[in-house]
Amino acid sequence: MKKKGLLYLSIIIVSFSAFAMNFYFVQTRSYKDAFLFVCHLVDERFYDQSLELQRWAERCIQQAQKPITDKVQLLRRISDSLSELNVSHLAIYTPQEDKQIWQGIAKNTGMQARGIDGHFIVYKIDPESPAKKAGVEKGDEVVAINGKGLFSAHEVEVSSGLYSILRRQKNLEIHIEPAEIKIDEAPKLIPLSSKMAVLEISSFRIEYFDKDLWRDLSQEFSKYQYLIIDLRQNLGGSFVAMLRALSSFICTPTHTGSLLREGYKEGSHEILQDNATTAYQLETVYKARKIDLNTFSDYPCYSKKLALLIDFNTASVSEIFAQAVKESDRALVLGAASSGQMVMGIWYEMPMLGPGYSLSIPEANFISKANYNIEQRGVWPIEILYYDLELERSGKDTWLEALNKKAGTTRLF
């Protein structure tokens, strides 16, 4: 099995050949054996080696003994069993989900919407997407899809068919078919005025944070007196990428917190270096009981006025970034509480389920410098912000508009 990468979305993908396993594994497509393998692997590798985990493993094994008729039933039972531990990054991922997470490729309309008081307003459209080609615009309200009302903003991203859209008090019908697209999530510096810009970071995938590329971009920040870092909808990425970005705002090497393998009695105390190679990171993770996450010293640093935006879809290493900024008093954190999905997961390929299936297991928890546990609690902003429906319908971003107007006030910067 091939190594596919690591430390993505606070997750590492690793092949079974990367280290010696001392538990039961049979390379077979037997549903029972696949279920048992999941039970044993989670029991072996889960970060919190507690009595609760032992009891869960016993229940998991009992569930694996029951008759299973097909893969759909198998995946549902495994998912139900994993959900009992009530922690993020513990899940089975399908080939389609795997492709979306690791390559940013998915079957998608290419538009994103915000839910505001039961209304779903389009706020972002990929320039090469089916939605853009069909004529969708920022500020469009999706009223229905195929004649049915919406329950979530996610439906706008993936649904196929006839979209009923309200645009400036006009009703439109637009047919959209999702297509496989790669959405550009590279960091973007967007000027709002001569003095203010927004740095939009939609992902911390390592491909977007090459050392030289990030240095070149971060040198542009100093042109502006005020900078807004926008981490909304950022589901995470690489620890190293996140620390490279954070190093451009916390200007001296600073300890942000540690990854801890609770319940593990053996292992070294390591400091994560500015090295994104698979070999280095695997070696560090598997020999350490504790890994310190410190910012780096060799990146240009922006020392002017700073604000940070987060929302309930800010997750994983993005939450470490936000919590570190908050604890350092480097900037005010504004918006809505983040998702609270912050454990380090390791992904294992699952060939017994078919090509492309993976199992993610949380193998370390993150505790911040101020001893704050983000998992299930999230990062809380200093000030809660709300979206204005009419402003969003006009194609404007409520939060950015508010910050632009209040630039220079001590309350926000």
C-alpha cells in the first residue's frame, strides 16, 4: 500500500508497511474481518487509552459477529460503532470523500451559500464551475431545487436539477448539473481599500504553502495598514502549513500548544520542525508521546493592525491558528464559534473495502499554550458577528463591510 501524504486536516495517511502492527489483520474482503480489523485498529491506536475505549472495543467486536449482507450495511454498522466514541476524525471515508479531501476535487456545482434566517444566499462561485457557466451570481438566493425547499447550504453545492433563484426581486429558473471540478483554495490577498486588505485562507493544504510562495505573498502584507485574516469555511490542512502561515503574524518563535497521546506511557518529547516531508513527519509522530507546535523564525512578519474571522466551519488546524492568535493578543478574533474538531487523525488505507477507502483514527489531542482543549469546545470569538440578509442579497459580505467601515477603531483593531 502506498503512502499518500500526511498531516492533512490534522490527519496523517500512512501505509500499513510504515510500521510493525501487533494486532490481527487478514487481507480479505470478508465483511466480518473488515469490521474486526476496524475494532482492533481503533483499540490499538486511539489517543485516549481509557477504560471507556476498552468497553467500546468489546461492543465493537460483538457487533462484528452479527450477520452482514452487503457493503452498505457494513459501512453503516462501522460508522454507528465509531460514532459511539463521540470524537472528530474517527470515520470511514469513501473514495469520493478521499479525493475531495486530499486533492480538492469533487463533483460540485462550484458555488457556496450561507444560511441566513432560513434563506440561502450564494456568496462564492468558482470561475470554472457549472454554476458560473449557468449564470449564477453572488447574492442570488436559492429558494428551491427541483421544486423543493432547502434544509442546508450543502444542498446548493451538490444538488442537480432546476434551481429556483431570487435575484433583485426577480424569479429565475436555472438548470445546473454538478461536475467534477478542482476548486482553487490557495490563499488570496484581496484589497478592500488603499489601507485595508483581506487575506482569504480557505485551506491549509501543504500544496498552497510552499516556503518560497508563502514568503512572496507575505511580503505583500506590509502594503496595508489593516489586514483581516479570513478563516471562514477553512476545514484545516497541514500542521506545517498552518505554522508557516502563523509565523507571519506572531513575529518571534512562540509555543502555541502541544499534541498529546493521552494514556501512552512511552514516547519522546519532540518539536515539530519546518519539514513537510512524509518520512520526517511519520518518524516524529510514531516516536513521540508529545509534540510541541512552535512558530518558525524565517518568514516575513506582519506587525501592523490585524483582525481574524472564524465561523462554525473553521476546523482542525485552522482552530489552532485562531486559538494561538487569540491567546497571543495579536488580533481580535471575530465571527462565530469554530467547529471544535481538533484532534490529530491518522488515515489507514482499507483495501478490504475496495480501492480508495480509508479509516481515520484520532491518535493525539491538541492542548493550547493556555491549556485550552479545542475538541468539542471550539474557539470562541471575542465578538459575535451576524449576517445581514439584504446586504448579502446585494452581493456584499456583511462581516467585511463592517470591518472596513470600522477600520482604525481600537474596538476592532
